[in-house]
Amino acid sequence: MLYSKNKIALVDCNSFYVSCERLFNPSIIKKPVVVLSSNDGCVISRSVEAKALGIKMGEPYFKVKKIVKQNDVRTFSTNFALYGDISRRVMKTLKYFAPEMEIYSIDEAFLNLSSIKNENLLKHSYKIRETVLKWTGIPTSIGIATTKTLSKAANYIAKKEKSGVVDLINSKQVDKILSNIKINDIWGVGRQLTKFYIKNGINTAYDLKYMHNGWIKKNTNVFGSRTAMELKGIPCVSLDPHQEKRKSCCVSRSFGKKVTKLEDLNEAITTHCLNAAEKIRLDKQTVKKITIFIRTSPFQNNKSYYSNSKSIELPIGTNDSIMLVKKALTLLESIYRKGYRYQKTGIIFSDLKDIDIYKKNLFSEINNEEKRMKLMEAIDYTNIKYGRHSLSIAQAGFGKKWKTKRQHSSKIDTACLDFLPTVRIT
DNA sequence: TCTGGGGTCCTAGGACCC
DNA sequence: TCTGGGGTCCTAGGACCC
């Protein structure tokens, strides 16, 4: 029995983006800190000190500006290149402790700890936390349980504990812990399900756990039943160590200033399209379906709102920037309407396939395409070596009046990550 | 004045076929 | 007069996640 059970640990980095910024700026340790989303729009990461001031996750920045000023909260624009690099370091460290793991997001991973004896689970987890902190400078929390959903719940509680670890496998108080988790804080229960559950008197994780299977199945979808089963300790979502390639690729941005002219939208779409194409080329993929969308602000409810999108299916998959930009601009022109103040535009590549399939396509004109592929390779190489957008195409524009706002950038150059100081926070 | 971006999966309903 | 039913496939949109 000792080894027969699933033992899953969810390791989650505490206030990850804030922790990353702190690595390079020790003066903000123990101070209230927030990291803002693109365009300095919303708060997407908060230190505990910032949380204590009542700053909520996802809140628009302009709404908390007052609190920020009054309390000298340090604010940062996102630096995803940096966070990605630190994330890779954290994951590499975790791999030492569990060869079988699933990277779930930039700051979370599920670890299979089934080979660890029950009585050693806690000790092992403390060791994981200590090592990650020592090697990367990032503090973490760990939740251990027999299913993913329960380990998420354990982690949720671990975040509030000083020890940073909660083990539900050896705990005799699982139900008590679950009764302290509100229904909307359960993994997989979003806004809609929360509304429905509360209407039916289900208010906590405990309530959901003891709900009849039949009732759940009849009244929710497969997601709902799965979550409920997992709370009961029956694994329904297995740990998947296999890293799949992405199935779609989206690049979109809000504008720093509202945009009205087609030529500005053209520049933005071209830029986004080039970025998306570069991404899929790095993953050795091709795209068959392109969608572009534009919209005005959904928050300015008074005036005319306009939102539209259009897709096109390509005859064969490609990752040729020049061809993709041409198609994207045609799509854009067909949905552009004069007289609106646009807030955001973006491009979605879907139906992505491995490049090898494309190469074997009998209908492609091999010679021409090989030339194009060489050109794309050269562009990517130059951009990686000399910085993004060293090489671009003219349609991407030079003025970029629509550019995203980033007023709080920490300007850390991750090209120098090798010189990253390893800070130990105690 | 100012409200993110990038994903995955599920499902209802339409189109089509026999 | 009486106007089927069942199956598959695809897609847009919704819900959810971080």
C-alpha cells in the first residue's frame, strides 16, 4: 500500500513575477510590489505586502493608483523574456527531484512523487523548496495529494502557511481543510460554475466533495464531474510529462493610444504576424488557418462598439512571413470600418502542423520554397543574435504610433542572464 | 483619460449524408 | 391526408486556466 497510491506535488512559485523583479532589485524585498500587464493595464502579480493593502489580482491599474501613491508601492511593467528565463531555471531544478513532471504554466509544475515513502513526503518537499530558493532565488509553495485537483487545493492552503508545504496524503484533516476553501477557489470552477453551485447550496470544496455523483453528472459537464471526482480522491486528470507543441499561436496587443487609421492597424498586424511567424518557425511548425481580429474598447459602453474577425484557410501550410503578412493584410482590410477608435488587434494561427509534413507536400514548388525557408532562417538568426526586429519588413512601419505603453520597465537585459546574481532570500 | 495576453478543451448546433 | 431518423463531421463560441 505504501507505494501504490498516486502522490502528486504541485510546486507553485510565490508571486512569481514580483519575485523575479526582486532578484535584480533587492531593495524591493519586503516592500509592496506589483507587476503590471501589457500596456500597464492591470495588476497581474502582487507581493504579499501589496495584497495586504487591498490591491486585487487583475484590477485595472488606474483604479489602484491612489493606493500605490499613498503607500509607495513599487510598480513594474512586464518583462516576459526575463520571467521565461527564470522559469526555465526553476523547472530545471525541480527536475532533479522528480524525473516525471509536468510543467503546467510559467510558474507551476506537477511532480510525481509516488516513489517517495509517505513518511518522507514532507521532508522531501522542504528540500525541494530550499533548493529552488538557493539555486534560483525564487520562493515556492508545495501542495501534495493523490489527485491534481487536491494538490492544487493543498497548494492554495500552503500559500498561507509559514512552512509553505501542505500534505493531504498524511493528513487526517482533509475535510476540515476542504471546508475552508471557497467553491470559486477550486481549480476548474470558474465564474459560471460558481454561480450555479452557490445557487444550489454548494459553497465550499467540502460541499462539492460530498455531492452525489448522479447529481453532478446530470447538472454539469465533464469538467464539472471530473473536478468533483478528483476532490473525492479519484484521479481523473493524469500527470502528463510529455510536452506537446502548441496547437495555435496568438499574438495580440492593446494600443498605447486608440487607433483610427487603417495604415496604423496595418503596421500593428504586420508586426504581430511577423512575431507569430517567428514563433512557429522556432517550433518547426507551419500554419494552415489565419484569423485576424480588431475591436474597439469594450469598456467604453456609451459610444459605438465594433468587433470583428475573419479567417482564411491556406491551400497548404506555410510559415513564410511574407506570404502570411500579405494574407493577413487582406483580411484586415475586409473588416476595417472607418470612424471607430480601435483599442486592440491581433492575429491567430491555428491548425498548426509539424514542418516535416509540409516538406513532403507534393504540390509545393520545392525550389522556390527552399529559397524562402533559407530567407526566413536568416531573418530569425539575425533577430536572435542582434535583437528583435533588427530585420523586419517595411509594412511593419518605423513610427509605431500605436505602440504599447511600458512606463515601469525594469529594463533588465536577459541576454546577460549568465551573469545573473543568485540571491538567497532568508 | 486609463481595464492583459496566450493558451486548451468542450459543446451545441448546423450541414450533410443515407 | 400522411412530410423520418440517425449518424458523422465541423465550427464558432464559451468556459476555464495562468
